[in-house]
Amino acid sequence: MKKKLHIEDTAFEVEVRDEKNGIEVIINDNTYRINLSKKSHNGFRSILIDGESFEVYCEEKGETHYLLWIGHNCYDIKFGELFDVESEEGKSVIHAPMPGLIAKLKVKENDTVSKGDPILILEAMKMQNELKSPKDGIIKEILIEEGTKVSLDEKLVILE
């Protein structure tokens, strides 16, 4: 699943895939192989990106906001949309960005929503993630119920 990533004033399209020996990260169609060490006592990690080693430290500032230090350089990182949206004949399908539990539905079928309105709360890893409408529209179909466990990339809601 692709996500939008903003580093300083530049936007990137990022996809992360778990691999046998690390992770594969695709940034704007460029593929990188990454291996992470365990956190050291001071919170730093050593990462290997395509064979080149870096010391990194990441500080969480909010649910989708991080400060990332690579060596002596600090980067302000923000994730854009938390979920994947695909179009089907004028409709948008919202997918689960991660496996989790549907903690709360904030809309009903036929509700009118504006871009940014909350649609549902997805609980994952003891955190509640509010998924918001990617556009103005009408809730055409809700494919899940409160209390339902969902899988990564599972279809949740269809907007028209």
C-alpha cells in the first residue's frame, strides 16, 4: 500500500514491504533494501540502505509526525493520508492501512461527508487511528461493522 510522505517541503510516494532479510522501501518508483539494528541504549539505530551504513534516531511528535536524525542532519517528516484509496467508476474505496479493530464508525450509509471528515476509528497496536474522508461525497456502502477485526488493505468504505 502506498502512502504520502512529506519531508520538509517535499512530498514522496512511499511503499514499504517486509522482506525475508529486512524491508524493501519504494520511494517514487526507486527501490531500496533496508536492514535495521535493534535500538541502542541511547535510542539510536544503525541502518543499512543498499549496503551503506547510517546512524539514525527517530522522535515521534504526533501520530503521523516525526523528527528523524540521520547523522547530524534532522528531517521533519509527516505522513499524508493514512489509508489507501482506489477509484472504481466514480467511487472511492477506502482500504485498511494496517490490521486492527474497527473501534468506532463515525458515519452511516448515505451520509454526506466533506474531505477531512472522520469516517471511522481503527485501533491498532493500542493506538486509535482516525481515518478521514479523502474527498467530498456520499457514503455509498460500509463494508465492516464496529468491533470487526480487519486485515491490511481490506476494503472498509465506499464513497461516491
